[in-house]
Amino acid sequence: MELITLKLILIALFILLIHSVETLAYAVRLSGARVKLLASALSLFNTIVIVSRMSNMIQQPFTGSLVDTAPEGSVEFVQGFLADQYRVLIGASTVGTLIGAMLLPTFVAIFSRAIIQLSVEKGSVPALIKKGFTPYYIKRTFSLFRKPNISFLKGLERKHIPMRLFFINMAVTSIYTIGVLSALYASVIAPEYQTTAIMASGLINGVATILLSTLVDPKISVLADAVINGKGSYNYLKGASVTMVTSRLFGTIFAQLLFIPGAIYIAWAAKFVVMLK
């Protein structure tokens, strides 16, 4: 059986799209600070994040089906085959994050217009989407395209890069990236605890989401507030946003190293839970 199947390609494209969208969400606060409409920006940011989280849940059954359609063979062969397929999917998350990073300048401009229009539409996201798909706004959106250029980083200095946030976001992103995949792989290496291992994926992603919401997102929002109130530098906010995007990219790469150890740990935890009387 071929390693790269049509199903795997479709799942990889879906994951690529999810990670691109989640990466571009970092542009929203930059745009909100730019047009001084942070509340509207956060509303748009939350909408994007909810859609991406929901999309991630939708792809999970398709990813899980790779286990059911794995070729027959020795245990070692099946485990190796699935590990290679799941590494392709982790690679797709890296590519998606890289695409999002390259499109960041473009979407800062697009989101700036979208936030203003969201305010005009009195916070109605459906009305904003409807307006966005009219010929005039589609043409206008394409005119905002910016070629990836190092000039976007102009004005940034070492002091604008929050290294603590970099490592926190990298760690959380790597956990979020392999949460479902490691849980599914754990069900293969410990089939006797299959159900318990698979159910752990929701807990892992939930914890990762909580960590992002409590340790990372508030810091960026405070920086955006400071910029709008004239108490902070836009370059600090830009530096923090670029840091989040870069750390997210490194997080998806680090996930390749964390994938197998994560699966082994989940398998051990599943065994521990099952053995509790």
C-alpha cells in the first residue's frame, strides 16, 4: 500500500489550511491597534479562532480513519507506516504555518479594512462576510496583496522580542500539533487501551488551548491596549506578533520530535487509568 494516498493528501491540505488561518489570526491584533478598534479586532480574532478550532475537530475522524485503513502486516510494519503518515501531517502543519507567516503583511492590511467594516456593520460577522464576497470587495482585497518582504520587520530590535513568550508558545504549539496524532498512535502501540488513549486527545488539546488563552493571548492584548492608549510602541506589538508566528513555526517542527514520546506517554497514562480500581 502506498504511503501517500489521496485521503492523506486531503487531510494534509485541511491541516495546512487550519494552521495557516491560526497563524494569520496573529495579524488581527496588529490590525486592531493600527485602526484603534481593539474590541472589534478581538471579536474578529475570536471568530477566526473558533472556526479554526472547529475545523480541527472536523478533521479528527478523517485522521483517525488512517488507523482503520492501515495495511496488514507485522505490528512493527503497521506502526512504522502510520508513524510516517502522521509525520507527513505534522509537516503539513509546518508548511501551513510558514504560508501564514509569509501572508502576515497582506492580512494585516486586509484585517484592518475588515475591522473597520465590522464596526460599520455593527458587529455583524455574517453581514461582513456577505459584503466581503461582493465583486467590489473581492477586487479590493486582491489589491491589498503584499509580497513577502523583509521590510515588514523594519524597526524591530532585540528588545521587541519577548523570549519567554517565544518558548511558551513554541511548547504549547507543539503539544497542540501532536495532541490528536499522538493519542491515535498511542492506540496503535497499546491496542488494549485503545479507547482510553483516543479519548485523551480532547484533554490534551483542551489543556493546550487553556494555556494559550491564559499565558499567551492576554500578553498580546495588553500590548495592543498600550499601543491604542499611546502608552506603548507599535514595534513592541509587531515584535510580539512576529515572535508568536516564529515560535509557532518552531513549535510545529519540535512536534516531530515530540510525536513518538508523546504517544508513549499517553499509552502509559491510559494503562494507568485503566488499572485504577
